[in-house]
Amino acid sequence: MLQAEIKADVFRDTIDAISALVNECRLHITPDGIRTITVDTSNVAMVSLALASTAFESYSFTGERAEIGLDIEKIRSMLGMIGKEGTVALDVDDAGKKMKLSFG
């Protein structure tokens, strides 16, 4: 369904921006890119973030649309293991239920 690679520093900045307000979000994946619109738990602030497919080193999405939930805190805990110069590979299965992150 989705196979994409993004620079580690862009991925880190994206996760940091989201984590400033929320602990989890729903990613909307389309052939044009990935976006999220998420409201914090107290309904005071909202995060609206879009990554166009051109922001990725490579981006391949088959299908019209997919949604997947993301635990931002778990992703943040992995950020320390990701080198600054590397890339992060995102793979979402055909069922749209699991996202695999690879780096190194």
C-alpha cells in the first residue's frame, strides 16, 4: 500500500511538531502525500500537518486513501536511535493496519 523513504531530520521535525500538542494522531495517506489534523485532549489547540509526496526521497502509494493511527510517544522514543543523516522507510501493509518503520 505505502512504501516511502524520508530524510531522518525531516521525519524528526515532523514528529516533534505533532508531539508538541498531542500523544497520538491519525494519518491520512493518499497518492499526494500524508496529512493529519488532530485536536489536543482538552480541545484547545489543533495540529494540521501535511507532507506532500515531494517531501519524501521516494513515495509509492497504491489505492485511493488509507488511514492509520500513530502513537507519537512511541515514535519519539525511537527518534534517539535514528541518525541525523540517515533515512526512515515507512511501509504500510495492504490492509492499512500496520506501519513498519525502518532506519539505519
